[in-house]
Amino acid sequence: MTAAAPHQPAAAVPVLSCDGVVKRFGDHTVLRSVDLRVGEHEVVTLIGASGSGKSSLLRCINLLETVDDGVIRLDGEDITDPRVDADAVRRRIGVVFQAFNLFPHMTVLDNITLAPRLVGRVAKAEAAERAMTLLRRVGLADKAAEYPDRLSGGQQQRVAIVRALANEPRLLLLDEVTSALDPELVGEVLQLVGELKDQGMTIVMATHEMSFARQAADRVVFLDAGVVCEEGPPEQVLVDPAEPRTRQFLARIIDAGRL
């Protein structure tokens, strides 16, 4: 009698999966059959030159752009199905862009609590309590009553990240969140991202900060002209890349003093 094969546990469903994603703007194809997997608590950084497709991919994941082909799934659910409630999906995905996009006429606290109150139907007191907890975590509790123009760029970007966290998202997307900052302010934002990683947040981050990608990412994905050219652990992709195109890109980054 043949012994039964040992039970194999089912593979965990990725938090995010992209399969064959294509995006075109007119005759210009910006994403060419992109495949991507992001597991629970994983931090994936997207690197590549400007125009490589990093921001377009993040915008497709958050349903700000409609894909022309392929499928994007969040926890196994096809969120590119036209029947899907896009607003409900966006409540599960926090997104922060390089422009802070804070409402200038609203205080820090009101910026953070707006979406939970209006979209999530969270009571005002509960939303404020949650916001203050987050602000304390990032060292900005004393700025709750301030308006954005009274904050430094680094403080504004940290508030923008807190706002994205206020809905307790399943996935956090960060699109070049340090690009608009003066060099001395970059560190405080990257420190916050590192803390979120340590706390188990699942993050996809487009960045030009190669040193941060090397330190904080679980996996680095190099995009070139809308194609995933290479991906792997940071030490492999950033230190010993297999693809000539990756080596060329990193050589330019090294020459610019950014690696």
C-alpha cells in the first residue's frame, strides 16, 4: 500500500498580484505585460529612470488609471473587474504621492480625519483619537491644530503618510515621497517608512533613494521602459545585477552619487 503524500500547506495568497498588466496612453505603451507579487508584510521598492512606468503602475494598482490588459488582484480579488466598487478598493489601499496634496485650508487633524469620517463613516471623536495616536507615533502630535503651510516639507509628507494610514489600509503605496523634499528632510520621511516596515506594513514604494531601497526593501523591482527587467533581493539587484540594462542604470546612479 502506497503511503499518502504528506499534506502540503496551500501557498499564501499575495496581498497584491499583477498579471500581464498593460497600460497605454494613446499610442504610447507605458506598461508592457507587468507581473508583480507582493506578500504579507513585504516591502517592495520599484526603481528605474523617470518614465520607466513606476508611477503608472502605482496609479493602476490604486485604480486611478484603468488597465488596458491584464489583471490586478488585492487579496485574491480581481480589482480590475469593471463591476468592482473602486471607492471600496481605494479604502483598502493607502497612497502617498511626491506632492503632499494636503488641504491647505484644513488643520493637520482635519486633513487626517476627513476620509475616515466621510468615507469610512467613523465617528468624529473616534477618528480624532485614531489620528492623534498616529500623530504621536510620528512625533507630530503637537502639530495637530496647525495648518500645512506652517509645517516643513518633511513634516507635511509625514502628515500625508499618516493620512494614508488613517483608514488602516491593507496596502500602502508610496510614489517618490522624498522627491519634493530638501535633502536634509529626506531622512525623517525614510525613517518613518522604515518604522512602518518594522511594524509589518505591506508597502510598494517607487523611489530614487537606492541606499534606502538597499536597507529597507525585501525585494527590488527594476522597471525599464514599462518592462520588469530584473527583480530580487536588494543585495542581488543593487550590488550584483544580472541584467546589463540594470547595470547601466545603476552605473548612472553611482555617478550621480545616489547609491
